[in-house]
Amino acid sequence: MLRQDTSRVVVCILCALSIGCHAPQPGDRSAIQFIRIPQADAGGPDKFDIIEGTVTGAHPGQQVVLYSRSQSWWVQPLANQPFTKIQPNARWTNSTHLGSEYAALLVDPGYSPPARLNELPAVGGAVAAVAVAKGQSSPPSPIIRFSGYEWRVRTAGSRRGGVQNPYHAGNVSVDSDGAMHLRIVKAADKWSCAEVSLTRSLGYGTYSFVVRDTSHLEPAAVFSMFTYDYARAEQNYGEMAIEISQWGNPVSKNAQYIIQPFYVPANVVRFAAPSGTRTHSFRWEAGRVEFRTVRGANTSGVASPVAEHVFVAGVPTHAAESVRMNLYVFGAVAQPMKNGAEVVIEKFEYLP
């Protein structure tokens, strides 16, 4: 927490580190900082990255408003999604379009953020704190190319699966034939996992994944192809997924289609995915999503399905989501992971 008697030397150091600062205001005890800053880019509608930070001295009801600079300052991630929630641990996370600079505002309830600004507001009134940072010279996460797209490789840990799984960039690779490999690898008595996320938001359309045989996966392994939107934490992150797993139960069916929240019975459809190469896909439209799984490498959608299901309730709307793939360990199971895992995705395809 920054106080009036804080050393000016400390304040200057913070500014020099580009986490952004403004002169303390009388009685001001709030501050906001960046802990992950995207790369500097000319900006535009296509590319997204993850932006993160922390707040100190926040009051109940306050939220974060993000801006990215591309000539003007543009509210992030979208004009109709201008707020970022502060988590109980005082951290905040969202996606943002790329720009030359990034700004984070800690604002009071009722603040109405403009979609576009020539100049950022100063601290005062409904604006409790402001941080500004120049974009980094390179992406904060490794980038890998696969099927004609750029994918961000996860390096931060995650509690997917009910345990804290570490993620390692070395668990993701693309071979000479253009296929992506995701691996679960043991190092220092700890399993590390793999995840990639598309750096673009594609919106409604058909998403297809050609995946080699996954029947060898141990019951505790989970391979998921899913959508995720940081801005919609209160709407289950806009998540819908095709998941290959037995969730630790060796006699369970090994696949499912799901729309979050998972605890609504109608949101989960389990099925048995047979051995061999399979093409998993979903056709996403406003208020409707159709999942399909067919044999072989077939993205045309004309083959007889192994499984299919249509959801018309609870389907998320297009916003700032990205499509992702991950391979991780499901924890607290009777039959834990023994040998690691690998999944090979031959192709990803998107059609509007």
C-alpha cells in the first residue's frame, strides 16, 4: 500500500520499472500494478494477449478498467466488456488487444468508462489509482505456430484437475510434419502439464481438431479442447469443451461434451471415444452449439458420427474468448498418474 510518507525514491523506482504511478493524492491509499505486460504491437482487432496485475487498498465494489493504446486509448477487452474483476487474492487478469502501451485504472462503483480516450484520466473522483506501462519488446509467453495460427504456450501453474499443476513450455512442440505434441512429464517428483491458447478470438463458426489415438491415456490424464474468456468469470468464463478423460475411473466412459457449469446434469454428455485417429469438432452459433466426433482425419463433417450432441441452453455468446487445448493431471483419484502422457493433434481448422 502506498502512503503519503512513502519514500520518493521508492516511488521513482516503481515508475522506472514501468508499472505506472501518479503523484499520491491526499488520503489516497490505493494502488494498482502490472505483473504481466503484453508485448508492444501496432494493435488491431485480431491479436489478444493476457494482462495481469494486483491492487492494494481496494474498497468493496471497486473494479479495474483496462486500456490498450493504438494511437488512441481503447477500453479492453471489448467496449461492452469494460470491467475486470478483482479476485479475493487482490489479483486481476483479463485479455487485451495488443498496443504500444497498456493502462489499468482502479475505479469506484458506477464509473462509466469511455470506449476511446485521447488521454487517460488522472487520479481523483471515481478513479482511485492508475498504472501505465509500455509494451514489452517480446511476448511474455512463448509463441508456437501450428495449423497456420499462433498459439501462446502456458508457463503459469493452474488448479485445473483439483490440484496445483505446473505447466512447462518444453511439454509443447510441433514436429517436422506439422503436428502438435502435448505432453505430461515428470520432473523432480512432480508432473508438469501442457496448454496452448490461440492468440486470436475467432467467434462463431466450426472448430475442428484432428487427434491421433487417445485410447492409451491413463485414467488420470485429461485432454481438453475448449473455449475460455477471462472477462466472463461470472458466466463460467464462457467455457465449452470436448474432453477426453476417465477422470481417474478406469471403468468410466472416456470422453464428454460439456458446457459450464459442469454440475448442471444437462450440460454434460458422456460418450465412448474408440481407438484410432478421431476428428472432434463443434459448430458454434448464437444460442446453439453442435458437437461431433467422427472417425479418421475428416474435417468436412460428412462422415457418420461416433458421437454428437446439440446444446441450445446455456450456450455462451461470442465475446473475447480464445480456443485452447490442454493436457493435465486430474488429482485426488484412486488410480493416479504413473507413466505420463502424450497427445498428438495433427490439425486444427476453423471455418466461419
